[in-house]
Amino acid sequence: MRHLGRFVVLLIAGVNLLFTGMLLCAAYSPYIQPVEHPVWSCLGLAFPVFLLVNGLFLLFWVVVRQYRYALLPLAGFLLCLSQIRTYFPLHFQSDEVPEESIKVLSYNIMGFGIQAKEDEENPVLAYLKASGADILCLQEYATGRTARHPSQKEVERALADYPYHHIGVVGENKANRIACYSKLPILSARPVKYASASNGSWLYELAWGKDTLLVINNHLESNKLTHEDKEVYEDMLSDPGKEKVKSGARLLGGKLAEASALRAPQADAIAREIGRSSHRYIVVCGDFNDSPISYAHRVIGEQQEDAFADSGCGLGISYNRNKFYFRIDHILNSPALKAWHCRVDRSIRASDHYPIVCSLSREMEEGKK
């Protein structure tokens, strides 16, 4: 009986070792080139699952007083501490924000979202108007699609506090647009060149006092999941039968892998723009269609700081449909900027995304502190 008990403990330890290895694979999957290995590059999506499983193993070893085996999940946590901090930051800052800071809001508005009633203001437009942000970076910008959607004139009238704006088409089919509304003068605007049918990025130079702020507004390659695909995913979660999970994972995994491979060169193009820029103050934001543990986020953020990781709290889930619980909208800033109170605002559900908001201030130089 004693030998059987040891065998069971060793068997559980072996399973724990497997999941610790999977946790590390997921944590470091952003270093996998999606074009060459599209499926493996998506492993980061499972990072929270493996993190939770290893947490349960740690609790188990403590409860059964097998403390030496608790070193397995602990080692896994220590080796991916940076990824944990990025994925699930815990910051509790004071309410004070530097006086000279600017407030940036990034929002995939889904064509101004749910249609308003004829006698009501569009909810997305009302939210933007009351946001108090200095810079609005909007993706999936579309006006006047139906009588119940705001026209361009109505948008400009509602956002009269933003005297500067730029609306640019993205993608080869030119059917999608992204926009920047700003209280700071827009000095220039140009697209970032990369291949995509309906997604894209625009680069703006804004006058910020005596400085120039570079803003890159992005809507990276969509995962192109249809309504039926999302129903398959929800069905897998509600009734996880073996065959159902197997066929569903094959279907969804293939589409996610394909999109990841398309996003990789787009992320590379944005990273090149950042690398060759001479600007000290840079903000990169938008709908990345990828989680914080991904190739796109790593490459774009290599020379940047993640505003949510530095000043946010919790998971910051920004997509609000079909139980896809991920933060796919991001605000990144150059090291010369400091992020304050970055948050995903869940007060509005008019779009399939929540807006992400952050205040940014200039970092004081060492000699001036």
C-alpha cells in the first residue's frame, strides 16, 4: 500500500511536470515565428489555463504536505513571472494624475455599435463625447450606414471638442476605416504599409506643447471567425464532449493559426516604424486581435511599455462577445512616457469591444527629479 501511494504521488508529479512544461511553452510562444509555425504560435491563448492548472497543483501539494513537489509549479511561476505580470497586473495607484498628462482612448466601435432609437443619441457617440479623452483612436469607423447610425456631420458636431481629426481607409479592398480625433493638432498622417485585405494601421504626428507625439492607430488582422465558428466555441464550453472538443479545436485552431501568420508581418512593419522613428514620445494602440502573450504584442512592444501591465489591474478583458475572454485591445507607450490608471471600461457594451483608456505623462529626466 505504501509503494502504491508513492507511485500515485509520482504519477501526479509527472502530470504536474507536463503542465509546468506547457505553461512555459505558452509563456514563451511569442518567440515562435507564426509564418513558419502558425499553430504553435497560438499557444499563448492557453496561457491562463495552464497558469490556473499549475496554481491548483501548487494548492494540492501544500494540502497533502508534499512540499518538495510544490517546487514544480513554483519554478514554472518564477520562470514566467514577467508574462504573469503582463497578463494579470495588480496596480492600485492613487487618484492623482500629473497635471500635464494626456488621456488616450482606443476603441473598436464596430461601426458605432448598436443602432440607437430614432429619438436617442447613438450610445458610442455619446460615450466618446463624455469621455474627456484628449486623443480618440477608433477602429471599424463607419458613419451613415443606416438612418439610425450617425452621419459624419453628426459625429463632427458631437465631437466638436476635437478640432482635429483624420479618417483613413485601411486594407486593399478599402472597405474599412480607422480614425483619430484629437484635441492636439495633427501635423501629419500616413498609413503604415503592409498587406491586408481589410485591416491596417495609420501613423499620426501630433503637436504636444513643444514636443511631437507619434501615435500609431492599429486594427491588425482579424481572426475571421464567423457566427457559426463562435457558436462552435460556445458549444464546446457548455458541453465539452471529447469528439466535439476535438473537431471544434481543429476548426478554430486552423483559423486562429492562419490569422496569426497574417498578423506577424504586420506587427513587424509596425515595429520597424517604431525602430526608425526619432520621436521620444510614442503611443501605439488599437485592436491587435491578439492577447498580451502573442508574437504581435511582443514584437510591437519590444521597444515599448504596456500601459495596462504598468498601471492596470486584473485581466482587462476587452472583447465582450461569445465568451472569448481575452484582452486584445492595447495601449503601448515609449519609455519616455509614464502610464497612469490604464483600464478597460466595461460600462458600455454597444460594440463587441470595450474601450481601453489611459493617462500618459512625460517621464521626468533623472537630473530634474
